[in-house]
Amino acid sequence: MRLDKPIGIWLLYFPAGVAACMAERSEPDIELLIMLFLGALITRSAGCVINDITDRKLDAQVARTKNRPIASGAISVQQAVILLFVLGIAALLLLAFLPSIVISLSLMALPMIVIYPWMKRLTWWPQLFLGLTFNFGVIIGWAATGASFTEATVLLYGACIFWTLGYDTIYAMQDMEDDRIAGIKSTALKLGKQIVRFVSGWYAMMLLCLIFAGLIADTGTVYLLGIVLVALHVRWQVREVPFAKAEHSAGRLFRSNQWLGLALFAAIYLDRMMAGGAALAIPAN
């Protein structure tokens, strides 16, 4: 389940948490945010198990992944399937406390989670499919509040997809040589010397989508200040990308996205808290 590497949990949770805060336009629902976090924890864990079962032979050919439990033989596929069943039961128990639309949306997302590991065999753009899958939490988080979908929902989903394209391309830079030998496809291998240009473009699109989503959702100054922090962070990432492979720092750059996500989540959370407090301060006629 890779609980020792929680970066995946945060990258799955923050889009859902941001969506839940942006959708409500009032003080965020703490209980809902906690349930979304638990959902991210369970989903990411299950996704890792599915991925490791599917990729066990490929993982054995890549230096960074050859010691994963299934690839190394420390855990059998049968044991992994039992764990996956337990995680499925936990997910069903959690869904019982959420609106029925969340159950329907989660069932829609399940095939995407199962199919994702195969994308690196079929296309040079598995990072795009990961973006569509990993950030489906935006749709789920928004729907869980009971709010109607708007243009801001689509823009936020799009922003997170562009974000994933950027950070997962950087992540794939760690394994380029091994992936080439094993026949694993990725945007990092596809783009080659154009990685910096494409990552810059994807991050620029992310920022534009975040700004327009915030304007449509009536966010305030705090949210916009958060976007400034996000912009400064991605600028730093882009400047570091050319050196990532040589310095073996692609993993460090990838993991830094948890702080980007935290800045964005904190910005929308505080923005909505201040808006909710201001609304309560206005006396009723």
C-alpha cells in the first residue's frame, strides 16, 4: 500500500479537498474533508495493490521498483488479492456515509483505476490517463457537498490534470533508461529534450485554469495569494527540471508537489473560512 510513501495520498486528496471547499462557498465541512481523506487513503492503497499486481513482471526489470513486495516475491499475488478485498470492504463502509451520487461516481472511477497500469504498455501518454483517473476526486469531492457542477468544476478538474501531466512526467524521468529497455512508455521518453517546454506549458495551463475556476466560484484575495505561491513553486520546479536527471533529483522535485497541493488547499480553505465568517457577521434584517 506504500504507506511509507504518503506523497500519493496527498496528491490524491488535495484535488478532492480543494473541490469540496470551492464548491460550498461557505465554511468547509470538516467531517466531509476527513471522509475524503480516508477515501484518498483507501483508494491510493488499493490503486498501489492493483498496480503492483499488474506490473509485477515489469517492476522486476526496473531498479527503483524491483524490490516492491510482489515483484520481489515477498508477497504472493493471492495475498495481494486478499488485501485488495479488505480495502474494497473498507471503501464500501466509507461510501455508506456519503451521498448516493458519490457511490455512482466512485463506481465510474473504478474501471479507470484498473485500466491505468496497462496504459504504459499501450500509449506514450499514460500520464494523461493518470491525470484523468487520479483527479476524478475533484468530481467526487464537488458532488459530495451537494453542490451542482459548474464551469468551475471543469476548470478545476482540468487544472489538476495539467498538474499531474507535469509532476508525473518529472516522476517518470527517474526510470527513463530502465523503461526504455523494458519497453515501458512514458511522456518523459516521448518528449525527450522537450520535457522542460511541455512541463512549463502544462503548469501554465494549470495556473490559468485555477485562476478562472476561482473567479467563477467567487473566491477571494486569500485564494489568489495561494495561486501566487503555487506559481512561484512551479517556476522553481521548471528551473530545476533540466538538472533532475543528472542530479538524480527527479524524485525530490516530484515529492515537492505535496507542498504545492498544501498551499492550494490551505488557500481555498482559509478563503472560504473568511467568507463564511464574514457572512455570519452580517446581522439579519
